[in-house]
Amino acid sequence: MRGGNTYAQRKGEHGSAILESFLSMILLGMILFGVLQLFQLIVTSMVTDYAAFRGARSAAVGFKDEYAYREAEVKVAPVSGHRIRPNDGNNTLNHDKALLKTYLAGEADIEYSTWKGKSIYHTDYHCPLYGQPLSGTCSVCNLNSYSHTDISVWELGDIMKFKFEFVDYPLDIPLHDLFTDNETLDISGEAELTNHSAAYLE
């Protein structure tokens, strides 16, 4: 009898250990995904700050606003989602680098999923989620789910101020809804530099 009771007790302990391990794995998974989401947002924020600095530097040395914008956009390309245009099927890193160089020089056009607004995607380009050619509205996906960038440059006397902002930047990490009710987040960076171009440009 004693042996039987000991076996039943040990069998129950095994079941408890499995349940405790399972619950611990769920908790650790939630913490891991939360840390990954936080890390992604921190990296995006750092890259956005750097892009604002590079845009301010370009404007401060006399480049036109258009080229300062391009400089900032090129610097945030690593955190800008997937490439929408040109949709040539070549998604290698070297190909993207070559495209970004030509875009920076003003010789080509390129588009990433977080750069522009929903109206542009759904009138001129293909739907970034489903690839359907569209003439006005998307019948499959949510029109309000697309992020875009907001870029501003101001000349304030001897100071050149530049702001780069991701509007509605998507939270892509799985299980992020366990930590926040938001599906998107605004991320911005600002930089101010001395306006050196005022000394040699009118």
C-alpha cells in the first residue's frame, strides 16, 4: 500500500511539474517578445535620430530640401519595412544598396512601406500587402493600416532645424497586443545645426 501511494504521489508531481513548466514557458515567451518589440522601437528611434542629423547636416551645408529629405530617407531605409517600388523581385542587400545610391543622387525612385501615405499606395502603386493592381481603393486590406513619413526643415537665422517622423509606425512583433492596445506608434527625431550655408549662399 505504501508503495502504491508513493507511486501515485510521484505521478501527480510529474503532472504538476509539466504544468508549471508550460506556464513558465508562456510567461518567458511573453517577456521575450516584449523585449524584442522594445528593442525594435529603440533601434528605430536611434536610426530616426541619426537620419534627422544627416538631413540637418545636408541642409546646413547648402543642399536643397529635396536632397536633404533623400539623405534622411536613405538613412532610415534599414528600419523602413519592405521595398514597395521598384518591385523587380530582387530583394538582396546589395541590390537595395545600389538602388539607394541612385535614389540619393536623384537618378532613380525607390519606395519603402513606411515612407509614404496610404493614398499613394492605393492609387499609383500595388497594394503593399497583397500586390493587387489598384485604381483607387483596396478591397482586401485596411486602408488605415499604412504608415508614412513626415519630414520638415526650417531655417531659423543661424540655425537649421530638421525633423524626421514615422507616423503610425507598425508594431510587427508577435504578441505585441499583450503589452499595448496600439497597433502603431509615432517615432520622430529632431536635429539642429549651425546654418553654415548662410555664410556663402544667398
